[in-house]
Amino acid sequence: KQNLNVIQVVADYTYNQSTKENVLSMLGSSEQNDNALDDAEGNKLVKPDLLDKAWHILYDDCLHALGTCVEGELKHFHKARYKLAQGFYRRGEAGDLERAKEELSFCFKSTRSSFTVNMWEIDGAVRKGRRKNPNIGVSRKNLEVSLSESSRKFITCIRKYMILYLDLLEKNMDLWTLERAYTYLRTDKRFALCLGDIVPVGLGKYLQVLTAAIRDPEIRRVCGDVSTEQLLEKMFGVFMDHANMLADISTIPEVNSPELSESNLYGHLLKGYYSKPPV
């Protein structure tokens, strides 16, 4: 971000020509005078805040370019959608976490289900709307781009996207989608062999938001003004279904939350139990 030569190279590959012109003009250069930026003293001549502004302009241009890769008929181009979600996540400006979640949510919901894997293998045999070896009678959708993908790579994508999506749901305090996600991971048969080990991650993220909502009334408001009693009932249900998993959840690298230790989780339940008025 603070290297003038790097910014110049990135500017040469902008999606919009006007972005390149804007950045080079801002840095005191032009297409006809690019050597002015090659000077070893260049970094010292440009203020750091100007370099930072130029980098943000280039970053926004990149996000715009990725956005065009998932428009219209390319809406199922999951690789571009994942990179776009990553881009918003890493930029970290106001609203970016929500935008990253919304972009990636397309891969995990459909008109028929509130949570499912809504992705297909990218079929490199498709050219201009035709497949070389069509499977007659097989109900399957294929993305019409010239980037073939093996089944193993496709499964790797599903796993990678799922882990990022769970992380985004947790950071957005989206309790109900997390609940649907971990329920899907527990019960799905189609991808059970390749997603089974992600069940503890989904459960851990769900518990992180659940315990945060029990403690914080503001988070409960974000979750739809759900009552503490309802949340404690859900936590009790988790204990009944997953008592054997709770001891290890807090140490999973993707979760890494000491607050989810077994003793802390039991503490939430006991506190809720003793806070109830006597009958």
C-alpha cells in the first residue's frame, strides 16, 4: 500500500481506464511520463496519505471488476463471488462485513431452502452455450465459462467458502442463519463425507453468538428481540444434542474462543436456571 512502484504496476491493470488516469494524475504522473514514478526517491516525494488514498481507489476498482463477474448469467460463478466476499471482508470499511456476507450467501441458499449448498461444478466443456458431451436426461446446471474444475477442487471450494461464510455470520451476529447452517451441516446427506468435520466449527460459531446474545441485550435486539429464556432453551438443546463435542469446541482453530469452555457454557445454564422466579 505504501510502495509507489507497486501502486503504479497495479494502476496499469485497472478495470476502468478512468481509474488509472485518476490515480496517476493524483500521484503526479501520466501515461506519457511513467518514468517519473520509477525514481528511487519517488516514495519520499509522495505523502503516505496520498498513497493510501490511491490504493483504496485501486482496491475499489478491483471490487467493481469482480462484481461484473457475477452479474447476469454468471451469477453462479462461485470463484469470483468468493473473491468478492473476501475483498469486502479484508477492506473492512463500514458495512463491508454485511456486504461480504450477502455476496457469499448466494452460494448457501435457494428458493427452496433457507440454507443449502447452491453451487455447481464449473464445466469447462461449455462453449458459447453448447456442451461437447451433453448428458441427456440428467438434471444438472453448469456454469458457462472456460475454466474447468475437477470434483476434488469443487469440494475444496465448498469447504473453503463454508468456513468463510460461518465466520462472516458470526461477525455479523446472524444467530438464525448460523442455527440453520449448523443444522444443515449435521443433517445433510449430499456432502456429509466432505463437510462432516466442519460441524464443530458451525456449532462453535453458533455458540459464540448465542452466548453473546445471552449476555448482551443489544445483540438480542439485533437477533430480533428474542428473550433470554428462549436463548437458554436453545443452549440447553445444544447440551442435549452435543454434550460429547463441547469439551473440544473452544480449542478449534477456526473458533479459538476460551469463553466457550465447557465450564463457562454450564455457567450460562446455571445462571439462567437460578435467575428464574420460583413457581
